[in-house]
Amino acid sequence: MTVTRNQDEPVVHILWMNGGLSCDGDSVALTAATQPSIEEIVLGALPGLPRVSVHWPLIDFECGPEQGADTFIEWWHKADRGELDPFVLVVEGSVPNEAIKDEGYWCGFGNNPETGQPMTTSEWLDRLAPKATAILAAGTCATYGGIHAMAGNPTGAMGVPDYLGWDWKSKAGLPIVCVPGCPTHPDNLSETILYLLYQVGGQAPMIPLDEALRPRWLFGATVHEGCDRAGYYEQGDFANTYDSPKCLVKLGCWGPVVKCNVPKRGWINGVGGCPNVGGICIACTMPGFPDKFMPFMDEPPGARVSTTASTLYGSVIKTLRGVTARTADHEPKWRQKSSELLTGYQKTW
């Protein structure tokens, strides 16, 4: 692919920091994006997209953060010195609380050239947040703390909005943008990155977010509302095993209350996605994950009432539908070879 761009056009830098508590699963997931792909974003292959320079550990081909022909971490120091403007800061991984101990650190990203000591994730946020045009939290760990922030953890981990404040705004007036998921859906993340780039370039209005700072067009509906299995729930037909095509609520699926579009969108090119392949929804896009939704394999408390009611009225609905199906699954009686016109048409001749 050959893309010709005006070299005098301003560059929007994307600084991707995966120095939080994380498995890097969101970075890996993004490589599967197709709508748009990360290649289309990096190469500027989409109409109206500003020139982009992506500084992302996953695709950096140099020899580590402190060595190589181009010292990778230097881009973060340039941003700290105010030499990169505009830039979008992408944060992957939850932010540990470095203030709860007397020594050491929980996690860091590169070294401080003045001291030679690691720069912690929280210090980078303190330095770069005031200078960033936008901050995007990628994955449930970065958005709401995720697995590392569950009860009993020793790090005091939290999401970016918890650390900076839920009402935080960038210097451009943008709130923190959260794209949760464990990992995040590849196209949800690439689409949100694309939206922010268009917004920074003056090509899009303020990004619409819900109360949990998620893009509304991606997280406005529940798993249940987009699930191919929802019809079974309506008629009180529930799966007892994971290889069943029926509704998975009794096996522990939280789909009726979870804001997520994976069943509707699929995972890669419309194929896959948790309930689509027999996996229950464990609510990984929700701020209360995982504590509020455990244990995962048990029927959700509210589901016991709703499934009981669904079984009662669903059995009636299923019976009535069976009657309709039996009567509607036959051709009308006039469709036959005959010397008489049997359709009820009144002859005018």
C-alpha cells in the first residue's frame, strides 16, 4: 500500500504505555482489528485522518526501551518536556498505589535519566496527563482496575479514572475515554482510537461517553440484547451444558445486565465472541468486575427470579408458537391443480 501525505502536515503522536499491571492482552488483541486495522491507522490510509506516529512497544523494532538506534523511551521524555504536541496517551494496565509502602515500586516504564532509577507508571501519569490532548484507557485493567484491583490485592491497584479522577479533563477538554474488556475487543479499541484522531484533527464532535466513560455507540446495549441466544431466554429454554445452543444464564452468564457488543459484533471479522462460541459472559466490561460478579460459574442471583418467571410464561409462549408454526407451515388449500378457481377471487368476466 502506498500512501502519499503532506510532510508539512502536523503529526499526532500516540504514546502507548503498557507499564501498568497488565498481561499486554489488549495490545495483542489490537493486532486482530479489521474495522479499522492498526495498519490503516498507522499508514494514514483513511480519508481525513491526520498524520500519525505510533510509539507502541508491541511494534517497536529497536533493541529495548533504553538501547538501540532510536531510544524508545525518549519519546516519553520528549512529551514530558513539551516537545510533542498534540499527543494521545494510551494506558494499558491498572495503576498501582505507590504511596502505600516505604520502599521499592510496583511497576514502571523505562528509567529516569537523571537518577537511573525506574520511572513508575503513576509518575508518568502525573507528568504526562496535564500535557496530553487525550487519554485513552485500553482494557479493563486500565479502565477500572480489573483483576489486579480485586479484593485482597496487595498493590492498591486502580483504573486511570480512579487515579486521575472521574471528572478529569485533558487540556483539550476531553474526558478520559475507557474501552474496557478482558481483553478489549480489537475493533472497539481501533474504532475508538480512530474517533479520537478524527476529533483531534477537527473532523468529529465530542466523543459521546456513558457514565462509566465508555463510548456510547459501542457499549449502549447489553450482551443479551445482541445475543443470538436471547430468543431461548424469552421462551424459558436454558442450557444445562456448555455445548448447548440455548441461553446460558443458568450456567452463570451475566449477559442480561452487562454493557458489551461482542455477541453482536463477533470477535474477528464478525466471527466468534464469548456467548457466540458457548462461553458465559463474566461481565469484564463493567466497573464492578470481577468482585461484583463472582463466582463466575454460578447462576447470577437476579437470574434465579427472572429465569423462574421466564420458564413459567416462556412455556406458554413456546406452546403458542408451536401451534402457530404447525398451522403456518402448510401452503393454503387453493394452491393445487384444479378446474376451479379456489382463491376467492371474484371473476369480472
